[in-house]
Amino acid sequence: MNELLLVASIAERDTLRYTPAGIPIVSGTLQHGSQQMEAGLERSVEFEIAAVAAGEISGRFASAELGAVHRFKGFLARKNRNSKALVFHIIDFSGVA
């Protein structure tokens, strides 16, 4: 199974565009920071990850406030067929209280 749940803020976001097939899509960068337990020790985790929202969710992502923290749900896939770099494909997100 390839499912990723991530609490992160929207660090950067491009403008809404359309694929040649007419599907709306928005690319961006998510920023995460947390404390995680690993081998009985607390570890500080910070990273940025490339993200993309396509289809219906792209409009919500395009209008979401930069810097706001959300709970994202999606999956990881290669950036393109010949790349080893991964991109987080957002399929849903909601605000974190």
C-alpha cells in the first residue's frame, strides 16, 4: 500500500494550470517539522517535500493560505518516468485545529 498522511504547512505553491488533457493541477512544496520516537530516543524531524494536487482538490489547494498547517493525505510517486525523485500527490487535506 502507498498511502502517506502528513501534517505540514504549505511553504510554496505555483499557480493553477491545466494539463494537455484539461485536468487542473497545482504544484507546491510542503514543510514538516515534528518530534518522533526512534529506537527509544526522541528525534527532531524537519523536511520539505514536493507536492502536487490534481483534479477537484487542486482548486482547494490553490486557494489555501500559505503557511497554514493542514493534514494531508495522498501517495508518493516518481516525478516522472525517468526520475528517482519522489513527489507527494495530494488526494485530500483538512485544517489542523
